[in-house]
Amino acid sequence: MYGLGTYTASRVAEQFRAGFLSISPGQFRAAFASGLTPFQTYRYVIIPLAFRILFPSFTTEFLTCFKNSALTMTIGVMEITHTAYYIDSFTWPGLETTTAASLVYLTLGLSVVTLMGQVEQRIKIPGHIPGICYRI
């Protein structure tokens, strides 16, 4: 469990650093030229822009953490799988309960993907092409 947390934290920290480095220096200069203080520059310009750039990678990291925790059988898997085996012990048809457990995982994953896709569409920057950074 600690290994998965450390692994995820290091990946998120690197994504956060890369997101802030993707902001062009022109954004800083424009904010300072507008008379904003460094705190206001980060609060009103840099952090909102970085968040919009970082959100898709954080979505992916969340889903990866969800899948990895299921693989390590620490979060969620034991409850669903144990319940499926418990039902199997009374009814004997193992395929149906295992299929139901798989559908629960599929539904959880797809609901997260759908929700995050809607949030990404809401916060996207018009005219911004993700993945392309312009450095001045």
C-alpha cells in the first residue's frame, strides 16, 4: 500500500512540475506588466492555466491508481470478489457472480471516465491545443 502511494505521489509531483513548466514565460511577463503582484499572478493567471493543462493527466493518474489498487487487492477488490465467492458458495454458478463483479469494476471505471471527460470539456481553454507548448 505504501509503495503504491509513493509511486503515485512521485508521478503526480512530476506531472505537476511539468504542467507549471509548460506555462510560457510570456504569461508571467504579461501578468507582471498588468500590475499584478507575484501572488496575484499565480492565483489568477498561472494556477488556473496550469490546472486546465494538468487535469487530463490527473484523470489518467486517478484511473491508473484505481486499477493498480485493484491489482494489488487493497481497495475494493476484496469486498467485491469476496462477495462474489460468498454468493458462489450458496448458489454454485460461479460465472454469473464473477461476471457481475467484473461489470461493477467496468461501471466504476466508465463512470469516472465519463465524469472526468465532462469536467475536461467544461474547463478547456478555447483555441488551446493540448500537448503543444510555445516557448518565447
